[in-house]
Amino acid sequence: MKSTLAAYADGHEQHASAGVRIRSVDKALSIVELLSRHEGLPLIELARRLGLNQSTAHHLLATLQDRGFVEQDEQTRNYQLGYGLVGLVSAFLQRSDLYTVALGPSRELRDGSGESVQFKVLRGISQIVLIDLVGSRPIQIRAPVAEGIAELHCTASGKVLLANEPEERRDAILTSVPLTRFTDNTITDVDELRVELTTIRLQGEAVDREEKFDGVQCVAVPVFAQHGECVGVSTVQFPKAPSERIAELLELTRTAASKISRSLGHAPDAGHPTRRG
């Protein structure tokens, strides 16, 4: 994009091309991203994590508070995300065909399995959760996000998204992202992971064998658009389970993913299966 951005910095009007990062905006957005991963943080801890001095952090937080994007708890004085962001997210989701189409089948998957269900998309090397539904079973898995760590290699959803990337893009990710070990079952050898991804691509599904957290598993199935491109993944998270339960959850997830894919115009017999053939 070649338009010019008008920005204010240090009280003076400046102009920068879209390729130039405006530091104050970048810092403010970093605050929002950091708070999205925590229930609340004090000023000193927030500043430390982002490498900001407390005065700068305080001024940025005050601006975000004025816009309703950040709130401060009156008792703990911790900062947390504000409800001003809800309107922005709601407006985006209302315009997102993918969210609209995936919501119904995701709810059915949640109700049918009783487990926590998510619908995710890939942006860069990060999994973005578009839909996050809590199940009805007594024990629910709510896995936290690890700061600054790519998780494509150690989750069923991540492996599905990675397996269905174009080969050149997939290879670029595999050679640039560290395969961090989280448990004894985490795949940290790139050649072993390549074999795993080939299998996942052929089978049209993936299982997390306690690769991110001990005692936690998940299953995932890709969602395809009209021309066979993978645009997301349906996934179920659950406590460690026997093979029979995993098979049951896989079948439910296949059904949900297939419904979403069909709604997006994908024909399973067009050479891009949405389940094992």
C-alpha cells in the first residue's frame, strides 16, 4: 500500500509511508497484545515485559483507557483489556463469512462432544482463534498461550494448518521456527515432523498425543474453501482419553469441518478430501 499515513510524534506532525513503523502506535498495540494473554498486569510488570520505561507505559495506557481499550481494576490496580475492543471485534466478525459459517457447526461440535471447541486460522506462524466455545463436561481444557513461542509443531490444530500450507511456505516455516520441546512427546526433529505432516495431509486429521501439555490432548480437522485451499481448522481439546474416545471425537470433528467446508463451496470429491478416504 503506497498511501501516506499522517501521524503525530513528540507533538509534531510527521508523515510516513505505510512501510514505516510508527513507534508509539507499535508500543500501544504491543500493550494490547500483551494484555490479551493475561487476566491483568501491574504497570511495573507490563513495562518490564515490553522494555518500556514506566512513564511511557503509563501515558500509553492512559490513552488506551480513554478509548476504552484498556481498563484498570480499582482494587488490584492491574491493567486489563477493556470492553471498547468488543465493538471492534464484533464488527469484524459480523463481516467475516468464515466466522458466520463456522459458528453453527462449532456449536454442534461443542454440544455433541461436551468438550472445549475452537476454530482457528493461520496468520504468519501464529494460530488465531476465531471461535472459542467451552463445553459442558466437568473438566474443561483451557490451554494458555505461550508468549513468543510458535506452537504449530506441538498441537493438532497447528500441525493440520502447517500440513496444508503450500510446500514452499511449509518448508520456510520448518527451517525458520524452533521446534521447542514441551513434553516427552513433542516432535523436535524436523525430518520426523515432515513425515508426520505428510501423514496428516493424506489422512485429513491430526491428534495431539500430549505434545504440548502432559495429560491434555486434542484432535483437529482442516476446513477447505471452494478451490481446495485450507482456510482454517476445527479442533477439540480434552483431557487424556482412551483410543475409543479419541475416535469418537475425531468423527464429530470431521462432521463439523465437513459442514463448514461445504458451506464455503468445497466439494470433497474434487481431490481435496475433508476426511480420510
